[in-house]
Amino acid sequence: MWIVAAFGLATQLPSSPTDIFAPVSTPAQSIFELSLLVLAIAAAIFVVVSGLLAYATAKFRKRRDDDGREPAQVYGSTQVELAWTITVQDPPRRPGALEVTVIGHQFWWEYQYPGLKVVTANELHVPVGEPTFLTLLSADTDHSFWVPRLAGKTDLIPNHPNKMWIEPREKGVYVGQCAQYCGTQHAKMLLRVYVEAREDFDRWIKEQAAAAQTNDSSSEGRRVFERTACINCHTVAGTAANGRFGPDLTHLMSRETLGSGVAPHAPDGADRSAAGRSHGVSGEPPMTTEEHSLVDD
């Protein structure tokens, strides 16, 4: 009864952005249902084992005529151990399904859409109601991709590609966290997944595939940007900047956050730069006003 009561209370409380009891994706729902099954089985085992332990303690307590010999030893079953350990996940992959390559960096996320020729950073966009297949890579050390309401944790290991999939059923923004300690800025390596209607996702892809827009007011900013060390680390499509060490800044102004989600994207350039410095942004360093105007689209 206490299990049912706890579950009922959990479902009545407002959902937090990382609530594991409010799954909105097929893999997360499977994990949630399996967790309830495991909890019920574990509770039943606890009751049975506790009862047998109490019975055995009373029944077979040491007596005065005990000769001290060791009783017969019974070991576990390999077959049973394998049965409850091995599981197979067979996602509904179909031709033309969306595929995204996720690359973990210290301390930001890179998202590549190979079939759509789009590269972005820190904010993952996917269509609602469709499976998205993620290939997980690491550029440096161990990371872990975890958005609790969409799927379980999956590690990103150098030289060892990993895979996972999500199938969100509701539109919205789902947040997560790198769940593997990866260095001094690990706690600020946040995750944001934007689940959108198919038409909104297609519109976003079209905008991201285009080169950065420029105008007369941004020409001075472009000149400053292209003559400084920024271009050694960052890419801005349509300019001389072709760096690969830091995030792609082509459509930085279309993102809602900076620095892997630790700083909000304020409308004013000076405020945004100050927010980045106050939060210790490492993934996307605060930009100058000229750099803002360069990539503003």
C-alpha cells in the first residue's frame, strides 16, 4: 500500500524540469515502468526474506547441544542471474529518421545533424512524436548525456562511440546535466532539449543551415572578429572563422542561453556579456558588442 501511496503522491506534485516520475519520451517511460516493477519485486523479496530471517533466527538459534558444524552451503544460479541482468532495447528505427551526433567537450555540447548539414551547440532541437537517434562521442574525457524526462544516462567515452534514442511525446524544453564528472566546470555543463512541432523544427533547420546575415552596421564588428584570436577556436559560416575548438557561433543569437545554459541570453549585448562573466562561462565566452552584431541574425 505504501508503494501505491508514494506513487500517487509523486504524480500529484508539480513536475520539475528533471522529474524522473514524469517521463515524456518512450525510453524514459520504459525506464519508469521497469523501475516500478523492480520496486514491487524488491518490496516482495524484502518482506519474504525478512520473514524467513526472523523465522530462522528464532527456529535455529544456538542451543546448548550444538556441535558447531557448518551447515550445507547453497550458491546462486547463473541462469537466474543472467535472466534478470540482460535486457535488449530495440528502438523503432525507420528510413529517414532523424540522426544527431552529440559530441561532449570540456565544458559544452556540440550537435551535428549529418543529413541536414547543420552544426550547433548546447541547445538540441528535435521534432515531437518522432524517434531521434543520437550517436554519442567525446572530444576529450568522459561525459554523460542525461535528460531525465527523455531517457536514461548514457556515457560519452573517448574513442568508443555510444548510441541512444529519444521519442518525446510532448512539446517543451527539457533540461538535463552532464552526469559524469569531467573537470572543474562540470557542474555548469547543462543540457537543453527543445521539442517542437515538425513545421517549427523544419523552419529552425532551414535557418540554421543558412550563413550568418551581415549588414553595413556589422562590418566593423566583422573586421575586428576576423583579425583576433577568436577565429582560431570558433566558426562563423561565411567568414574566415573556421575554428573547431570552441562552439560554432554562426547562429549564436538564435539561442536562448549562453555557456551551455548557465547564462540567459539577454537582449542587450552589454548585459549578456556581463551575465556571461558573472557565471564564469567557459563553453561560450562572453562576446564583445562587435561580435554580437556580426552573428546577429
